[in-house]
Amino acid sequence: MKRIICFSFVLSCVLFSCEEDAKCSQSDLNGNWDLFLAERNGKETGTLKGTFFNFQSDTSLVTNVFGSEESYKYQLKRNRILTKGDKAIEFKIETIQKDTLVLSAEIQNNDFKFSLLAKQ
């Protein structure tokens, strides 16, 4: 039942997602986002439980996606978030709404999808 609810939620978000040519603004990203569903290579994974992304207005990102909390500078290009530094990753913004953000990325030859909710 939980999967059906999550699937329905993500599907509805996709209908209102950023299009490939659409620009997502910095203000849309700003704030704290908590993971509610993670997929690795198309399968749900629980190993990323507790993951968060905190996008700040100075184009820095604080996240624990790699285990420990780290800070990165990033650049927003349309629907792509490009982190800078030792662990440079390109996140694709699949969906962004007021309270929902879905990112995808290839990390260590694995395809990841991160479904996040805005922290209140």
C-alpha cells in the first residue's frame, strides 16, 4: 500500500515537473529537503534513510548523501544542479514543486533517484 501511495504521489509530481527546456529558479530550490524515497538502479533502497539536501541562497548545498554531512558549492543550469569540488555530481531535476523535489544522478556507476519533501 505504501508503494502505491508513493508511486501515485511521484507520478502526480511528474505531470507538473520541470521540462527539459524549462528553467528552475534558485528560489525554488532554497531550503531544507528530506528524503522520503530513494531508488538505486530502479529499485527502492533503504540505505539512504535520513538523507537531506539543504540548498542555501549563496549557492551552497549541505547534504549527507555520501554519508557524512558536507558542504558543496553548486551551479544551477536550467534543470541541472552541478556540484563543484572533489565529489562533483550532476543532479537532474526531474520534478520540482513547492513541497516536492525529485532528483536523479549517476553516482559510482549507479543510477539514483531521490524523492524529497520540503521540510516545514
